[in-house]
Amino acid sequence: MLNPKPTAGDTSWFTDDRFGMFIHWGLYALPARHEWIKQIEQIPDESYDKYFRYFNPDLYNPEQWAEAAAKAGMKYMVVTTKHHDGFCLWDSKLTDYKATNTPYGKDLLTPMLSAFKNQGLRLGAYHSIIDWHHPEFPIDDLHSMRNHPDRAKLNETRDIKKYAAYLHGQTKELLERYDLEIMWFDFSYPAGKHGRPATWIGKGKDDWQSEKLLKMIRKLKPNIILNDRLDLPEGWDIKTPEQYQPQSWLMVDGEPVVWEACQTFSGSWGYHRDETSWKSVEQLIHMLIDTVSKGGNLLLNVGPTGRGEFDARALDRLAGMGKWMHQHSRSIYGCTQSEFTPPVDCRFTQNGKKLYLHLFAYPFRHVHLEGFAGKVDYAQFLHDASEVKMIEVDPHAEAQNTSMAGQAGTLTLELPVAKPEVTVPVIELFLK
Ligand code: GLC
């Protein structure tokens, strides 16, 4: 079994918990057409300001959010304390651009973190290192004002060092004020990396003063889990692939690392009213299983509305996942990639001597496990603990005129013809 080298942060709980909720919430819930809307439509500050003036999530009830997450089987959460538009959910001393100054008038973060903690979830902060609102943040090629006619002139008075001080100060505030176990920064975009040209004007570790930031974080919270987006070659704990399922366990310099895929329900992270590309419950459950079968975590995002609620589509997906998790979480929590290769259309996860066979496509009556003869003590469906009969194939035996299976050494599981009424059936195999 693959075992990543330990890092400074404590990932032991993280690789057991496997399933977390990402929350992207901020002013962009009002335009409701992507959290990057300020950048995509190059909206000037004066005009983006209307979302600040009208932000009033009057139905906000974080207990309901936390309950929905816990019922879905999620064990931790990561919330956008600030996204790229610069708006802060908590009552930061270092800015006026925060929830308390909107018509809503109250801190949104503190009650949220308490509510999730009360439901037993661990807490994490996503914090944007990008800031398209801060007056000291130099306008680069990604900025919402990148095409501003006075860009060069405006940049003359912008000082990245002052912005870095703000970034460090806010990080300190968050770490000191809240009981955070994950610090999730987003993101670096230096020239010449990730397909960006050498002439690109971006930002990286020297702009953020990432090394200094890292030192402060480790001093304040030595064991906090830190993600990999500060443009540092080391010092982080988790790799964070986004919006795709890796082919296999993520490796860095040939070594396996702790990793977490972050995924959306429909494509954008902030609330998007008109997006029609919503994944089905089945797709999402497949995604969770596939992730754990490759030794990873899934951080699944909800973008709450401007009224402060999870919309019906999100609640439907969460409930569907929760229904499956209620009976199947044993094949997720504490599990990792197995050293065994699964049959076609299946995924294995493993927890010690318990091996979980997930049937993505339900076969007719039999599933053949090559090389498993003599290795399994007992087999049962996970959802109802009903025995699954095991047949050790004698390659010479006759089954209705022909021999049923191929190879010696194969263990065949006998299934009911009708697929059990669960989204993905799982067979729990107790290894000898
Ligand atoms: C990206 C996007 C962003 C989202 C994040 C989540 O880097 O900038 O909007 O917050 O990914 O991983």
C-alpha cells in the first residue's frame, strides 16, 4: 500500500475522513454567474460595489448548512474567508470590505464555523491570495483591471509589499481567531509555469512572501494542514487537483503525496443560477469512491445563494450522497487504495483486512475476482450485511453445457439478478 512521507501538518485525521465540504460564498452569489465575474466581465470597482451594497443573506442559517454537510457524510469543511474579489466574510480589523459593512451587518464566518464544529466537522479556511479589490495589489495579467487604459500609471502607486503585509496580517487574524485545521490558499500564477508564457505578468512566492508566510503559519499552528498553492516547492502538506479525477495516486518527484481533489456540482464554485451541467448523485458517488480508491480525499463544493441558503439542486445532491453514505461510509472512512486490481467497472478501497468492491456497473449474477481463490474468508453486501456466496472456480467444472469461468485461482461472487436498491452496491470482503 502506498504511504506518503509525513509532512509538518497532521494529515492523519484527514486521510481517514476522506470527504469534506467546500463552500464558496461571497458577493458573487448576487450576480450568480460565476465567482470570477468581476474578472471575466472586467467590472470596475464602482460597478461591482452594487453587490456590496445589496448583499443581505437574510435566510442565512449556518446550522442548516452544517446539518446538510454532516448528513451527506462530510467530516470537514473549508470555506472562502475571502475570494479573489477581496470581500471578507469575517470581521477583519484590516479592511472595511467585509460582511459587517453590508446591509446584512454581521460577521458570517464565526457562526458558520461554530455550527460546523457543533456537527463534529473539522474546520478549514480557503483564503484567496489574489485580491482584485485591494488598492496595493499591482494589476497583473489576470486582474479584473488588466485592460485598464491607465494600468501602468495605476501600478506606480501600488506596492506588493504592502499587500503582502495585509495578506500576512489577515492570515494571522484567521489563525489566531479560529480553530482551523486546514489553511487552503488560492492561488499562484507566476510567468512560465502551468503553460503561462515567460512574458506573462503574474504573481508567485516572492510577491506573497510565501516563505515568511509559511514560517508564521507553522509557528502559530505547527500541525495545520497547508495546501500547495503558495508556489513553494516544499513545506505544504496536500496537493489539490481541481475539476478533474486523477488517473492514479498523485506523485511528486516520484513520491506519493497526500492529495485532495476539489470538485463542483456544476462547474463554477460560486452560486450560478443558470448552469445546467449539474452532476448526478450517481456521478458524484462514483467520484467519491474513485478518489478514495486512488488514496485521495474529495472536497465537494456548495455555492450558497445570496439569500444565504443551499439551493434545491445542491440539497438534492447532498441528500442523495448522504443516503448512500449512511450505509456505505465504511468503504470510505479510513480506507485507501488497495494493492489489488479490481475487475472491470469496479473500484476497490481497503481498510486493513477489509476490502471493498464497488460495482459501478452491475453485472449479471457473477463477478469474477482473479487470483482471489483462498484469500477471502467471508463476503457480504455492505448495505444490508446479506451474505454474498463465494464460488471458487474449478476451471473444468461444467455449468450448463459449458464451463462457467476461466481461470484457476479465480474467486467468483454470486449476486442476485436484480441490482440492490442502492446507487452503487458495495461488497465487503473479509480477507483471511
Ligand atoms: C480556482 C479558482 C476558484 C476556486 C478554486 C477552487 O483556482 O480561481 O474560483 O476558488 O479554484 O479550487
